[in-house]
Amino acid sequence: MKNKQLIECVPNISEGNDLEKIQEIAHVVKSVKGVQLLNIDSGNAANRTVFTFVGEPENVVEAAFLLIKKASELIDMSIQKGTHPRFGATDVCPLIPIANISMEETVKYAHKLGEKVGKELGISGYFYEFASIEEQKKNLASIRSGEYEGLQEKIKKNNWQLDFGPKKYNEQIRKSGITAIGARNFLIAYNLNLNSTSVKLANQIASKIRESGSLVTHENGETVRIPGKLKAVKAIGWFLEDFGIAQVSCNLTNFQLNSMHQVFDEATKIGDEIGVKITGSELIGLMPLQAMIAAADFFLTLENRSTSIAEDEKIKIAIEKLGLNDIKPFHPKERIIEYAMNNVQTEIEIIPFENQYSKDFYELNAEWLRNYFYIEPYDEQVLSHPKEYILDKGGFIFLAKYQNEIVGVVSIINQKDFFELSKMAVKPNFRGQKIGEMLVKYCLDFGKNQGWESITLYSNRKLIPAITLYEKIGFKEVPLETNAHYNRADIKMIFEIDSFYTKL
């Protein structure tokens, strides 16, 4: 198994707000055996979600194909809006060699994916980076220039004919746009936060740090390009509406040449010159451990401190110095690829409810209900008084604990005539790690040990990933009574404990 080939896929879809659509797309990735979904990173203002998954090449190609298919069904580009440049429902879909595979082999898989997408889905697109078949199509920014709105005219030009799928503008392109499929080295998507709302200042910093620099027109009318300071860095300035700040959004295409600490340091110096502060930074997706260690060593050396310290201490220093917690929490176990690949489930502890976790119980469930439905009166009573409505009536509450953080919750409510599996929720940034499945199975094992005959649940058919999970575990649909205590419920399911465990 040591020589198993691994590639990473980091597709970006043009949807960052509709959690139901995002989860539905994530579900098709998780349905492919041998593929591990490591991260889902959504941005509301950018209206964009970045998925990160790894596995053996054939499995990753299948998962990417299913993702592109599902995204094209759920996202209508003719009405899509967002601050991030885009031209397709699945905007970009790069494959990255991770272990025991060359770039040349990875390119072959990118071409295989593109051909499959074009032939079987009728979705068109370009190959880019190492997978490009023409030099001018190598650079993603060049391919995407004009964005979705310019596609109809762009693909008519001889030098911009599509590489796969139908070559002429059609209804499919109008609906789902086109997709860029590529093979590239590991890229770090990294944003710098300014203490300003000025996109002009953000662009000023971007033009000075990015490799391409900026165009300057002299008094004589001659236009020349002034190169930027950092090789293998792409950057633009934009306004991050979610947090009301301007950012310098960067892609580090060769982090071994210029990584986060060089970008942060250089941008800070330029910011000081033009009167704006870099308050911190933000990682999009995942990064290699090596990049964090290099950042820590850089800052330790600047302060004449020893670099011979423990790895976890270096991680803390890198997070602090780069300000990675500036606008939202940074969890290294989720964001460093080597850590994320060590399945988080192995560190999950299932514990019984205690009063100190009342706030976690309420907030986890309330967040889920607000995103998918609304909090009904019955929900408010149960969530606000779990001891009175669940525990004192013979029910149980279990929590999923990761390190010192409560990341998931589930309840078993004693409804007198039956036990109901209810009030299950997982923190958004821990979804995709099968924590919900762990909680459900824990409850079933608990019920078996208690000698129960069955466990019942109520749900809604629009929650496709949840319903699929319940069916996979062994829940069967039964008729729904007309007076169910949840207005949102349109499906009732039962798990027959005795018959299931007898078969095992």
C-alpha cells in the first residue's frame, strides 16, 4: 500500500450560499469508494465553494466527473452572481499529483476526465496548466478572461476554440457555462486582510507583489510592464463583503519558491509605504505541512529565536504571525493536508451530555435548523430545556468531541411508545468527515445494548444526503402519521434493531 498512487482534486463550483446544493454535491463525491473528502470551503460574497478530495487516480476521476455532473444540474450560470471570476458551474477542476505519480501521468487523467465530461455530459471546456494542448491556454486567467458573460463571442475565435465537448455555443453552455480541467502543482490559495475597505489599495499591493506586476504608461505614451517582486505569485484586490474589508487574493503556484510568509512579509512592507495595514490572512482550502513549518522558521529566525522546537509549537507560531485566525478560526487538523488525511474520525470521542454543554447543544441544532428550515416552537422548547424535555423523560443526548471542541450532537427522545432519533447536527467545518454516521451508529449500538426493538426518526425528503445515509445504515421508510410533531417532516423511518443485529 506504500506505493499507492494518490492525486488530489480541488474543484471550484460557482455556488457558495445554498448549503443544500453544496451538501448534495459533496454527497456524490463521498459516494465514490476510495475517495476521501478532506475539506469544503465556501465564500458567500465570492459565491464559490472549493472542495478538496484525494484518492487513487481512477476513483478521483470518477468523483470529479460526478461532481461536474451534479453541479451542472444544480447551478444556473445565467443567473449566477459573485465577486470571484468565473465561467462555469464547475469553474475549474485541477488534478494534483500527491504520491507515487508523475505530472505526465496526472495529465493523462486530466485529459481522460475532460473527454468523459465532453462526451457523456455534453459539457465543454479547456485544458489548462500542464494539461494544456496549446500554450496560450496554459494560464487560467487568460482562459477565463471575459468570464461567463463573454463566452458566446470568445469561443467563436479561432484561437479560443474549445478543447472538449461541443464546440459551438448551445443551451448547455448557456445553462452551466464551461469548465477548465487541468493538471498542476500544489497551489496555495491565500488572502491578505487589510484594515481598509479600499479595493484600490488592495490592487496596489497586488500589482507590486505578483509576478506579472503592472502596466505603466509613460508620458510619451509608451506602455511598459513593471514586474512584481515575487515569482510564482498571482494576486488581485477585491472587497470581501462577508467581513466588510478589502483583501489581496493570492494564488501561490509554487510555494517552495514563494510561500505565505514571503507574501505576508512583502505585502506588509508595501502596506506600510502606502498607509494600510495587513491585519491577518486567510487560507482557502488546504496547505502542505511544509508551508507552515517554513513560515514558523522564517519568523523565528527574524526574531533570533531557535528553530529547534516541537512541530505543534511551530504551527501555533505560524498561525499567530500570519494572523490566520483574523476573520475566522483556523483549525490546523482540518487545513494542513497531512493532518486532514489522517482521518479525523480516529480522534472523535462520543460522550454523554452534561449541563456544561447546553450551549453547544442549542447552537449546533439551531444553526442546522436555520440553514435548512426554521426553528419550530417544539424545537425551541427542546433545545432550550434538554434536561426537562429529553433526559428527565428517559431520553439520552450524546456529543461528538474533537480535542476540546464539541463538533456534533444527537439525541434519543423517549416518546413513550417508541424511541426517536432526533436533534442531530454537525458543525459546518466538520461536515464531510462522517461524524453524523458515527453518531447514528453509536445510538443504534446503544439501543441494542438497552434491549430496544427499534429506533424511529422523522426527516424531510429534500435532505437527500441524510436520507441516503439512513437508508445505507438500514432505516426503512414507513407511513407517516398525519399528526407528526414536526411540521417539516414528510418522511418517517424505522430501524428494526432486533432483526438487523440478528442478521449480522
